Amino acid sequence: MKKQLITACAAALIAMGLTACDKKGTIEGVVLDPFTEQPVPMPTVWMDSTIYTTTKEKYPYKTELQQGTFKFEKVPVGSYRILAGRSKYVKSRNPVATTEAEPNLKVKLYIYSDQVNPGLYKTGEKAVAKINNEWVLYSTQCTESIAGYRLEMPQVTEAAKLPPTPPKEDKKAKGKKGKKGKKAAKAAPAPAAPAAKMTAIPAPLVVGSQINVLFVNANSVSSPLIAKSFAAVEDNVANHKDCKGFADTDKKGIFADKSKSTDLTVTYVAENLFRITGTLPQGKQIIQLSQDGKTVQTYYFEVK
């Protein structure tokens, strides 16, 4: 009779009459603020559909929670979903897995304040630092052209916001002369409006070639976020008729050169929060963030 190979685990089952042989380990880690990389004190951490949670009355590491750290012991090896949250914070959901060979696991989880507005943010700062997208005022809505910016915009002054002042009636004019005066005033052509002052597009934000930023997405959808960088070039508006938002007087604009694109890496950090990393080519670049084939936002950078 041929010999059968019996694993150590199977042999133990036979010897001890056990019905399972799950190896167990420890899953531990820290909960951080993604914008500052600082620990978030007293988070709530739990593993979906399991008994492992920091809210249990007999959870032994409540003191460590004050420094944002947690630990679950005697966790059978396998695949899980671990979640972190806190009051007035946006939670995160992260898949984790342990194996017989590596039953222990250390993880970093991220949660952030629900008061953070959508947009692009720096990382590693002492406080939340948003990247001001002042070029969005000059942007147009494009389909095939990816992105387009006007080179200048009319200046909005306080005087322009006020309604025009009606001409004052001459109280001295009376009788027929007064009527004739009113008719003459109506017939007189209105004075020509002064030419609007124009403001040129601000210089692009200067950044290094290694990009590492966070993007808070306003759209709560399950489809992936895609980030690409395109060389920014000046071109005739007439060549980009799919871009809506240029004035009739605009002859030139700044556009994305689709032949010179760079894919950037997008990774999940927490709910509606993504990390964007990669190496940007030198020169002026337009970064496009898109979802479901539609542009979510664009940014105008100069890479040094």
C-alpha cells in the first residue's frame, strides 16, 4: 500500500481529535491623521464580522489607544476587513490578510476630520494644508481636449457689481421745455462702457518632480479615481472647439498635450480620500483627476 503524506497539522488533528487547525497571530497597528501623519488619540478599531474590537469592555489595551495604537491577539489566520473611526472623523475600511507562514501583521490606518473640504492637500505638514486651485477660475469644460485655461479674465471690481446709476432729472426744466429736455435725454446715445480690465492667469504652482499629495473627493462613488499629468502648451482656441467657456475674443489658451501624458499612482487612504504619487516631467504640467471618464478637477503646475 502506498504511503500517504500527512501534514503536521493533519497529524495533530488525528492525535488530538481536533476539528480545526487554525494558526493564530496578532494584528496590531496605529491610527494616523493622513495630513500630518500624527496619531489620532482614542480611535475605534474593529474587524468586520468578528469579535475583535477596541470597544469591548475587557479590551486590554485601552491605555495604548490614547496614543492611537491598537492590538488584537489570537486572531486566526485569514482575510479580514479592518475598520477605524472616531466621532466627527471620516472612517476607513482596509482589507488585511494573514497566513500560516506570517500570522502576525502590523498596519497603518488613516482617518480624518469630517470638516476637511474637497480638494488637493500637501502631506507631512503640521496642520491640514490645502493647495489653492486659483487657476480653476480660468478653466473651461473640455471633453476631447482634457483641459483648457483662458489666458486672462475680466477683472471683477466693486463698481462692476453695482447697477448703473440712472441720469438725474433736471428739476429746473419746466413746462414744454422740460418735456423737450426729457425727450432729448432719451434720444441721446448712452455713453460707451469703459473697456473691462483684464487679469492674466496666475503663474503655475512650482512643485518638485516627486509628487505626494492627498485628494479629498467630493463624489461618493465606488468607481476608481484616475490621475494623469499632461504637458501644458499654448495653442489656438479654434483647435479646441470642444472646450466650452472661452470668450469670443479669446484667440489663445493653455491646453493639455495628450501626446505627452504621465500616469500617476492613486491609492485608497480612507473614505473619499486618495493619495496621489509619481514622478512628473519637468516643465509646465496640467494634472487631471477623473472618474467614470469625466474630469473631476484639474491643476496647473510647473515642475522644477
